[in-house]
Amino acid sequence: MKKEQMEPVKEKVIEYFNSYGCQYINGYFELSRDDVDHIIRTGTEIMMNHWELTNWKPGGFITNFLENNLMETYASADMVNQKVIPFYLRMKYNLEYPVFDETISSNEVQ
């Protein structure tokens, strides 16, 4: 996973969370800062894998989620992610692909 790819994805996840979290997450206003950080990290990992921007194999929850295995997704989710699955579903299908900085370094130019 390249940091230059992860940061734009994370920014998109944060933007989506700030715009739609209160609509799609039951108990949104009771989330702790740690919960929010966990959701952003998990959401970023989901999108990095969904868009195939990483070669890293995710854990059980994210693998089950990306494979659309609903029963195993809930079974492998921690307490925070159990509440957030509807948010992740909407994010997966509605989040706009990020624009990456395509600046070429002088070493890459021939």
C-alpha cells in the first residue's frame, strides 16, 4: 500500500463520513473519537481493497464484506463495525474514485 495512494482515499472516506455518517450510522452522535478513527481506518482499508490499490490481503471482516458475504460480515465484525455496515455499503457503491497526484519525478523521465 503506497502512502501517496492511501491519503487521497482516506480524505474521501473522511469527507463521506462527515457528509453521510449521521444518516447511515445508528448511534452516530454517541461515537467516541476512537470509534470514529476506527471507522475511518476500516473505511479506508475497504476502499483501498475495493479499488485494488493495495496488494495487502485484508482481515476477515473486510474480506467477508468485499465478497458480499453478509452473515460472515456480521459474524466477524467488532461492536463498532456491526453498527457501521450500512454506512460501509453505501460508501462502497457511492464514493467517488480519488484523483491521485500524477506528478512524475525527474528520475522517471527518460
